[in-house]
Amino acid sequence: MGANVEYFKKRLTEEIGEVASDQVLNTALEIFTYAPKKDNPERVLGLLYGLVQSGKTNIINMTTAIAIDNSFRLSIILTDRNNTLQTQTVGRSEDALCTPYIKKISELEKDDMGLLDIYVKTDGLVIISKKDPNDLEKLNIVLSNLSNIADIPTLIIDDEADAIGLNTKQRNEDSEHNVSTINAALVNLRDTFSTHLMLQVTATPQAIILQNDVDGGFHPEFVVLSKAGEGYVGIDEFFSDTNSLNYIRNVNLEEVQELKAIFDENVSVLPQGLLFSLNTFIVAGAIKILEEPNSPDNQFTYLSHISHSQQVHETLRVMIKIYIRDLTHALKIPTEHKIRTDILNGLNSAYEDVVQTCSSVPIFSEVLEAIEKNIASHDVLVVNSSPNGIRELNFNKRFNFVIGGNRLNRGITLPRLLVTYYGRSSNRPQIDTLFQHARMCGYRSKDLSVTRIFIPEELASIFATISDHDSRQRELIESGEFKSILYLDHDVVKPTRPSVIPTTVGIYKPGKSTFPKIPEFNKSKIELITTYIDTELSGLPRKEVISVDVSLASNILSRIPLVSAGSWNEKVICSYLNTYYVQKYSNEKINLIITEANVGLATSRGSQALGSILSPTTQDLANSSDPSIPLVILTRNPGVKPEWNDAPFWIPWFRFPDNESHVLFNVENF
């Protein structure tokens, strides 16, 4: 190990243990296996597919340490446009690396270029820049003043790569103005170096996976999965059918909507679900304090995330402050408080709920005493972009009540988050946005017994869908089947914002069928393949639904040549069958109908294409086939119509299961 790797590995082991630090090192080493050799000019683009709140920063810093120790003496870390996150990134880099000169770009404008050149040649230079036009322009200026910049082997880390940096204008029909500003700046940055490894980092790679695989594009050449370490709790822990009863508490959606509409800051009557969530947090925090009386990190967090509206945030802040005042009054001066009984009943109800998942808890009177002694140590923090929003987050109270909106989407870690009251809704929910709202994920296993998520059932269902999608996507990538395909319930949730999806992305819907526009019919090109398929299908019954191996069907589908594909994409269909379908259902059988028909070409608007290729009898057979199982129909056309070459050929037809995910794919990448 080099000096930086050895230094960071030792520190990381002290912080998270030997097993977890080994895992970070091994992931970073895997990433660096794809790096170009320093004497071989090459530009490589990769993706680190992480988990929400899983410590991706450690992998970033370990990869940087490896790069510096292996003569990649210039590292550029690109962050979100959040000043707090940039400062945090600088601090964590300084803690992780022992030799390089580490600065954010705003500090390098007037720095001595000679000094920077020295570090690039010796101990390493790490530049941290926000992905905004101002910082990126400063970065361009600094780099242009370094000596022999094009020849410096460089590591570029693009953190939250799907959020900022992809081209938001690629659907713009005006070819002269179809590149967004930041995307153009990142392309220019990559072009600066003849030898570099650029690593995109995100837990929500849907937009990246769908990008065009072209030179200079942002579709990765490789993907490395970060693994969850010991104690990590993922979204599936909360929203799986098995575990949801332990952690999920239903909130009426109408309550959330009405709460968003309250603008009277003096309202002190809390809705039932919100009140229950606050009481649960206070009780849960008190229980943990009693369990760990000498713990140095007895600072707990409550999160309310229901709206992007700053007015709603302020209303919630006032309502929570009023309730804490009333609760304190009831506990401190019980004889003077008129609603003491209601408050105690609410706390007791929360206590009874928490007891269901705790193996052993103090008695209720002890919990009340702990609340009374510790509730003074509280803060109500509004985290948003308003002038009054918290800029530097310090969770130094026992009970930290956090209220926020969009600033909580990415990068913000909430220590010991026990209770979440969630209600962000959208007519077009997106996987990447909602997944980034999953602040309850992270290394939280020790607090699971008192963790609760208060959420409308409708939104919990969407999170369950997202969890299933992410699990399947990671399984496919881990199996080596990384392609530009997403499998998701598109009617429930979209992959990302439409502006970054290329126009070349297509979609197959559940239950829908597809077939080629024009199959190959040139006699010299089809004779051998027709004979091959005839042989493969010999002995199988005709004109009935039969069950066959996926391998047989996909082998034939992949071999049939085409003149014009239209909506048909055999590579996507075969990938779906061989990986997603087989893995998800552990089923290597699909349904097949073999038939024969003298099919001709139809003309529409001057363009020829196959018309209906299924006879009424074959259509009836297709309708009788179980719609939950993929169906292939292979039609042998004798090729005797005038438009053909008097040679038989096979026409494929495929129907996706009606209970399955949509299949999104980038046509250009196949």
C-alpha cells in the first residue's frame, strides 16, 4: 500500500472496523483496475452504483488515495451545488489523505501556480469544485495555467452525477443549442486530459443507464457496485412485505394535504398522525437514552419531509415548538396544565407501540422521567434554501427536530434518525428523487427497534416499488448483465426527469406485443437460417401453446435477420428473457406457438411494413396463453407472395407478461 492508502486505511479501521474498511478498500481497488495506464493515453468513464446513506464518500476518498499513490497526481472532485456539502467534502478529504494539497476551487484562483505544479509532480493535488458555472469556469482557468496539463494522468470524481451534469437539452430539436451549460463544461473538462479516469457516483443511476453510449457521452463503460457494510439498513428493510409492519405507520393522505394548506402559525392543534409521530420520537429517544446512559452520541433526529414550500416548513416549526412547550409544561408543572392527561395518553400510546418491537424497555414511568430530564436539550431546525434556513447543520441536542424540503434530497446525513414523517407527493413520481428522500437508510441497525416511518399508504406503496426496482437492477448488474435497460413499473414511477432522457429511449409495456417491421426475405441471406430454425423446431407440435426453454426461444429470436426492425429489438427481448425474467421468477420456461401463414406487406403513407401477422385462429391461441408468462409466436412464411423471393422465412412475434414491469431501453446502445 502507498502512503495515502495506508494512512486512510488505518484511520478508517479505527472508525468503522477492519471488515468494513477492507470492504471500502476492495471496492476502490476494483474501480482502479479500470484506470488507464499512465503511459497509455486513454479516457475511461465508469460508475460507482452506491446505496443511499451508505458511505460512498469513503470509497471516493479511498479511490483518490489509490490514484495519488499510483502516479495519478491530479484529482478533481465535483460536488453538488451546495456550499455546505462542498465544505464537508473538503474536510473529509483532508481527514482521509496525508500527502496532497487539497483546496476548493474558490481558494485556488489567486494561488501560486508554481506551487500547484510542484504538488502535481510530487505529492498530489486535489481540487474540489461545485458543479455550477462559476466554479467550473474557475476550474478551467486554474487548469489552463498548470504546466503540461494534457499529459497529467487525472482522476475525476463526479459525485451525484445523475443530479447535475447530464445534458438537460438533449430533447431540444434545435441542434445549435442542444447542450446544457454544465454538461458542456464537463465535456470540456474531460477533453482537457489525454489520460483520465472519470468516476460517476450515485445511488440513483437510472438517468445515467439510459444515456447514449457514444464517444464523449456519459454512459459508463463499467459499473462497480458498492456493498452494504455491517449494520447498514436499506430501503428494503422498511418497505418489504415482511418488515413493513414493524416500522411503517399509516398516515391519512388527507391529513398531509390539509397540513400543507395550513398557514396560520398560531394553530396548536396537531393532526393525529403528526402528533403520534412526535410522541413516538420523544419516547424512542428517551428509551435509547436510558439504554445508553453514557453514550457520546445520544443525539437523535426526527424528520418531517412533506413539502418543498418554505411556508409549510415555517408552519410546522411553530406547531412543533408549541407542542414541545405544552409537553414541557405538562411534565414540569403538572398541576397547572389543563391537557396534561391528553399529553400523557399520547405518550403512553407511543410507548405501547414502540414496545411491540423492543425486546426489553424501561417501564413507562421511567421513560416519562427521562423525557422530563432531557427535553430541554432540543432544537427545531428548518433545512431549506430560504435566508432563515439552517446553513451549517449541527445536531448537538438530545432531540433534534428537522423540517425541510429539497435541501434534504441529497448528501445530507441525519444522525440517529429515529422517526420520519413523510408526505412528499407528485403526479409524476421519479425513482431518483424519491430514493434520495430515503434519509432513513444508513448504518442504523442499532436503532431499528425504535425506528418508525409515518407515511400515507399510497406513498409507502411507491417506495416499495422503488425498492424492488433497485434490488432487481443491482442483481442484474452484479450478474454482469449491464446494459442500457431499466425494468420498472412505469405507470407507478418514472425513472428520472424527462429532460435528461435521450430521444432514443424506447419502452415496452406489460402485456403488449411487438414484431419486426420487415424481416429479411432475400433468398441468399435466409436459406441457412431458415433451415437452422426448421431443425431446431422439428418434432415440436404446431398450432398449439407449448412450454419451451427460454434458451431455445431466445436463441432463435437472436438469429432471425431483419430488413427493418421498427419497434422490434431482439437484443432487449432476449436480455429480458435470459436475465430479468429468469432471475426474478427462477423460471426458465416460456410459452411458444409455432404456426405457418402466407403473410404479405401492407403499405401505409408510402412505407411498407408487415400488417397483422396473426390469423384469427392464432390470435385465439395467443389469447388462451397465460398472460403472466412471456409468449413467443414463430410464423413460417412460405415466401410465395410477389413481394417475397419465393423462399420460406420465419417471422417472430413476442408478448410481454401483463403483470410485469415496463422495459425502458436506449435503442442506440444495441
